[in-house]
Amino acid sequence: MPDAPLPASDFLGLDALLTAEERLIRDTVRDWVRERVLPDIADWFERGEFPRALFPELGALGLLGMHLTGYGCAGTNATSYGLACLELEAGDSGLRSAVSVQGSLAMFPIWRYGSDEQKDEWLPRMAAGAAIGCFGLTEPDAGSNPAEMRTSARRDGSDWILDGTKMWITNGGIADVAVVWARTDDNFRGFVVPRGTAGFTTKDMHRKLSLRASVTSELILENVRLPESAVLPGVSGLRGPLSCLNEARFGIVWGAMGAARACVEASVDYAKTRTQFGRPIGAFQLTQHKLADMVVELSKGTLLALHLGRLKDDGRLRPEQVSLGKLNNVREALAIAREARTILGANGITLEYPVMRHAVNLESVLTYEGTAEIHQLIVGRAITGLNAFD
Ligand SMILES: Cc1cc2nc3c(=O)[nH]c(=O)nc-3n(C[C@H](O)[C@H](O)[C@H](O)COP(=O)(O)OP(=O)(O)OC[C@H]3O[C@@H](n4cnc5c(N)ncnc54)[C@H](O)[C@@H]3O)c2cc1C
């Protein structure tokens, strides 16, 4: 009797490498995405919206700041956080982005570098999804090189005055609080800026062809006066924002494989049922060639994510290794999504199937949190000891 077919979504049986608790978390998120996201995601994407009402649900599931401890955070291990990112991004990269920004880019700096007052004020509400956060680093003229940022923070008595514009800020327009990075006289500092602060406004960015089910905004700071208590006391320099990005990139290493898995599953299903020339298209060697290569990269990328997760849980993960993971997994997920699109033929370009949505989303994921080129430079510098950035 022939062996049972191996599932495309877990060809290597990586499931067996997870603990019972990790599997439970993974299954809970997977079920929630199937029930609450998949039925509507195409409409949200088409309308260009991300329902704010999902935040309290994500909070109730323990997914916001889930690998942080205290303040109502779930305190799971990093691997569980990664598995959740994978399942969320199998739904949509916009959904995973919302959770990454909340947990890794807005809650993490407050949790790691904030004062006790800042932590008490924001973290419990953010963990519950009652307050939404965003992370303002990128500017119109400062993307890959944040050291070129112009947003300034100057002293006025014991207060700070912030001026500048941040761009491409996920969750910006729906955020209750922004973590804004600014240039001081001699350094860079992070500031906790609540919505409603005089001089602080946001403007949503439209006409995006990627990550449509995600709010992307400008943050405009005009003579914004903040008390001394608004500065993150525990960090100065670009080390602050870069450490947050490292947390979020770790989630992307996993998340990208979720988008890839959704594309592989959709194309395997389609290839088995769509017939041309009297046979399922999955029976043609050229189609099997594509599917096999897709499953090879999905399996390798998921194994890589798991390895990095175990390193992180062991306290041994280095930022350069996260860069390698982000570079590989997003690049390969995008290649898988594009190949899946060809298998679905004309149907592949519609929102009736997930592949084109994932493909265009992954274009953003390739660019944000350090472009593919920046991660190549980070890995290249680590190997050679030579800096090729400028
Ligand atoms: C949907 C979306 C959401 C985002 N969310 C956020 C957010 O929440 N918060 C936030 O702060 N930012 C956010 N960003 C911004 C994102 O991080 C930046 O777009 C990214 O860092 C790249 O910057 P840039 O777009 O200015 O490109 P640039 O830095 O101008 O780069 C353009 C091209 O030049 C290449 N390049 C640059 N420097 C070098 C070099 N030294 N060597 C070789 N090639 C180089 C890049 O790799 C890229 O290919 C988001 C972006 C998008 C698209």
C-alpha cells in the first residue's frame, strides 16, 4: 500500500518539533483567522480598510505584545510569537503588520525603555487592544538611512518641542499613541506622543496597490510640546529604533512563510481540480516542477524560522541572523506567490483567490523593516567585516 501523501503545508513534518503549548497557540490563531478574517479579507483589501474592531479580539487572544511579560501581556516564548505571526499572515500581511507594529514596534519600546508611568499608562490597554500604537521612524527623505531624519526635538525649559513629518506609518491614522523617533542636539531619542496632543495630526495615505488591508499614514508634528515624562528614558541613539525593528523583523521571518503557505495550498488545490487537455493541470510535469520548487522553499523557510525562534528563545539570536531570515523568507515567499499566480491562470489575478493579494502585499513586506538590499548589506558586513552601506 502506498504511503499517504505528504501535506504541502508541512512536508517535513515540522509540526512534531513544536511543543504541545506551541501547537495549541498556533491552532487557536489559525482557527480565529479562518473564522474571523478569511471570509472578509478580500472585501477589506478591496475597500482599503483594516477594521479597528479586530484589535480587542486580538487582545483577547493574547496576541498583542504576546512575547512581553507583565502588564497583561501573554509572556509566551518567541517561537509561539513567530507561529502566531505565521498564522496571521496566512490571513493577510496587513493583519500581521497591525499586530507586529502594536507588539514589537509600539509596545516593545515602552516595555523595554519606558518609565514605570509610561508602562502603567499604556501597556495594559495596548495588550488588551483597547489602545492602538504606531511607530514613527521613516520620513519622506529618510527611509533606509534613519540617521538622515529631520524630525527634531529641542528643549524648552523642562519641555520638549517636536517638529517634523513621518511617513508610511502603519496604524498611524487609528493610533491612540505614537512612538516617535526624533533628532536632539547630539543624539536620537524616542517620545511617547498621545493622539490629541496639540500640533500632532495624522493623514492617511491612499492609492496603495499593496497592503491595502492596513492603515498607512503620515504623522505631522508642528511645534508639539511634550513634558519631560514623554521621552523614553531608557535609550538614546539609533540603537533604540533598531532594536525594535529587530523584534518586528523576527515576526516577519515567520509571517512571510504564512503568506507563502496560503499560496502553496491554494495552488495545490487548484492544480488538482482545474482540468485542461483532459487532465488536471497538476498532472503536467511543468506544474509539478513549480509546485515542488514552491514546497522546497516553503519547507526550508519554515525550518529557518523555527531555527531562529529556538535561537531567540535561547537568548542567542543575533540581529544579522534575523536579517538573513527576513531577506530569505520574504524573497522566497514573494517568488512562491508569483509562481502560484501562474498556476491559477486568469483566476490568479482576482480577489476570489488569495495569491495575487499575497503577492502584492509581499512587495511591501520586501521593502519595510529594512529592504532586501539593506539586509544583504547587513549580512555582507557580518561576513566580511567591511561596511558597504555608504
Ligand atoms: C506599507 C508600508 C508600511 C510601512 N510602515 C512603517 C511604519 O510603521 N513605521 C516606519 O517608520 N516606517 C514604515 N514603512 C517605511 C519603510 O520602513 C521604508 O519604506 C523602508 O525603510 C525603505 O525606505 P524608502 O521607502 O525611503 O526607500 P529608500 O531608502 O529610498 O530605498 C530605495 C531603494 O534604494 C535601495 N537602497 C537604499 N540605500 C541603499 C544602499 N546603501 N545600498 C544599496 N541600495 C540601497 C533600497 O534597498 C531600495 O531598493 C512602511 C513602508 C510601507 C511600504
